[in-house]
Amino acid sequence: MKRPVAVAVGMAACTGPASDTGTVVDTARTDTDGAAVVRPPLTQPAAAVDVDPDPHVLETTLTAAPAAVLVGDATVDGYAYNGQVPGPTLRAEVGDLLVVHLVNDLDVPTTIHWHGAGAPYPMDGVPWQRSPVMPGGEQTYTFRVEHAGTFWYHPHFDTQHQVDLGLYGVLVVTDPDEPAYDHDLVLVLDAWGEALAEGEDADDHPHGLEGTALTWTVNGAVDPVLTLPAGDTARLRWVDASNTGYVALQGDGLTLLAGDQGVVTAPRDGEPVVLAPGDRAEHALGVAADLDVLASPFSLHGGATWGAPWRVLTVAAEGEGAPSLPAWSVPVTPPSPDPGTTTVTYTLQGDPHTGQWRINHEAFPDVTIAEVPEGERVVVEVRNLSPTHHPFHGHGHAFEVLAIDGTAPPIKTVEDTIDVPVRGIVRLAYTATRPGDWMQHCHILPHADGGMMTVLRVTPPPEPP
Ligand code: C2O
Ligand code: CU
């Protein structure tokens, strides 16, 4: 497992430039005893090993097993795919076939869900569709990737604990028509909680969510440094794999390219991008000078909040050079009009004190299954009546955001995970093209575990596997 060297957890201003060897020594960063420490490099999770010679087939094995996960200077008794957290990065092109053998070396059952990637129902990784992979067992997931974007994979069995302990990885689907960058990088954010020194479950702390109470890692490293040659361009693919943590990312020179479902935005400069658990976003970066990527405090109890931003990572520019970002010719599509009718309404209720979370007053699995026929245009209204935000995630179909609190987005916006603010109302639409019993749930995993999940059935029911 490629792990950063141990560093202490703590916040300090960045004053250290890249040295000419490329090793960044930030003398202003100190550990808890006041000693200067070297910040870890940002590494890329090792890529999945493709055993199929066909360039349009990615066949690989992911073995889920217990692992000692180093988070800063603490070790967590976690889980990992192929011994690494994040797990191997799967890279494929639109139209490629994925063949992924999941081997379960845990002593509990597990599955893989392909978050956002549009896997058909038999490959969705929900345990009632096909039985989970039992300890010592193996199962194969196979499907074609049809959309470019940054997706991720994680278990959908005891999800809260298994994701928390380190079972997740990134699936990057590229489109050969998209412009190329010198570096195409995944940056997986995770938050580890106060209990981590004790080796307990890490970020299940619904109240310790204000950034400072948690240790955030990027690809497993605390406050890392990404050294890139000045003049180069990079595409940064962010994934928020934390159970409960929000980040509002910002940095000079970051241009927002995409949300959950690939390039759907007109490139936008400068605004913070809020990632809720399960969310993704992509930035373009031209490397010119050292750059701190910061996260502003963002509370799930109400959004942007007081407090100084904290540093997620530093991009250190090595040498000199003036980057020129590739031009995107992304057509700016206006949002679809809201038909004003609603197929399914989900109200979100809950109580942080009891940990009971509900959709339409029902707790999974005792839920009413909404049914829609294949081919129907589905309009979903999600109303948040609870005192916290909820990132609403739908399996099976990505959705277009019609409106948030009555306002349509400026351009067509397709997502699979959408943050619903406190007392907010979000309207979503998609065409039901895939039969199946599709989970709809909050991606704050303790909320999902506390009952905030339901099922939308697209009929006819698919054949049993
Ligand atoms: Cu990423 Cu049902 O989840
Ligand atoms: Cu929630």
C-alpha cells in the first residue's frame, strides 16, 4: 500500500515554496510538539491492472480485505481494495466494457455499487437484487460505460461502515473528443473523525462536521503537496467519499468543468464548489504558481458558515512556464422547462438527536415503492423538512436539475447526487429507461443507515439474474 509518511494533524499557514528538487518542505507546518514536518506528496491511487488485451475491455480484480490504514500519524483498522485506500482507479473510455471480479476477503458480506456510472440493475450492487458476496466468495460485475465523467465505486452492504473504513475507488470514463490535459488526476476526499486515534469507525460523527473536528485526507494524505511542472495543464477530478463531510472548495486558477455527470457546465472560474458526500466535480488548472486549494467552512446544518478556510492541499509549481488551457467547445444548453407536474414527491424528515431519518415518514426497508413504467418522464420533487442538508442520490438514472427552491439552474445540469438544503425544495427529472428497483437515498451514510432510503421501481421488473 502506498501511504504517505506519517505527518501530524494540524493546521498551519503555507509559506514553503517548492525547492528545485521538487521536494516541498513547509517549515511553517508544525506537528503537535512544535517540530517542523514535511508535508506528504499527493500520490495517485494505483491504477487497476487490466488483464484483458482488448483496449475496449477493462478486466480487473478488486479484493476487499482488512487493512491498516494510515491517516496522518494514526492507524485505523480499516478495509481496502487491493490493499490501497482509495482503491485502484479504473479508467475506461465511453463504450468500453468493464469486467470486475470482486473477491471478498472480509469476514462480512460486501457488494460494489457503481455510483453514477449507469450500471444496469443486475450490476447495481444492492443486496436484494442479487445476494451479496459472502466472505471467501467472488462475484463479477460486467457492464458497458456509456457516459464520460468521474464516478466512484463503493459497497452497498453495511455501506456506512464499509465506506467509512476505506472501501471506495474512482472510475474515470473519458471521451476521446474531450481535450487532453498534461495530467488527469483523481483527488478523493475523505474525512476521518475524532475517534480515529482509537481505531474506531472514523467519520460517523453527525455533529463534528465543521471541518476542524475532522481530519480530511486527499488520496489518503493529510494536507498534501501536488508538485507539477509550471506550464502544464491538469484536469482535477474530485470525489467526496466521506460519510458526512461537506467541503466548499476554492482556489485561484481553478476552473470548474464538470459536476457529477461529466462536462455539463460552461467552464466557470472562481466560485467555491460545494461537494456533499457522494458528489464529484472537475476542475481545469493551468499550473503557473504555487496554489493552495482551500475549503471554506460549510455546515450540513445550514451551509456556508463562520470560520477561516482550511487548506486541502497545495499545488506546487516546479520551474517556470506559462500554461495554456485547452479550449472547450461545450455547447451551453438551457435547462429543460419544468412541466409543473410531479411524478413522485419525497419529503425528508429526521432528527439528529435520535438518528432516525425518514423519506415520506417511512424508514427503509419498510417503504412504499413508487412505480413508474419504463419510458416515462419522471419528475421528482424532494422537499427537505429536516434541520440538516441531505445529498439526495438516485440509483439507475442521472437526473436533470429543474429547479432549486423555485429557481432553474443557469444551464442544463445533470447530476446523480444533489444537495438539498435545510427546508429546500429540489425538482429533478429524467426519463425512466432502465427497469429495476432503484434506491433513492441520502448519501450522508448515517442518515441512509438511519432509514433515509426508499425505492423507485421502473417496470416491468427485470428478469431475476
Ligand atoms: Cu454512492 Cu446508493 O450510493
Ligand atoms: Cu441526509
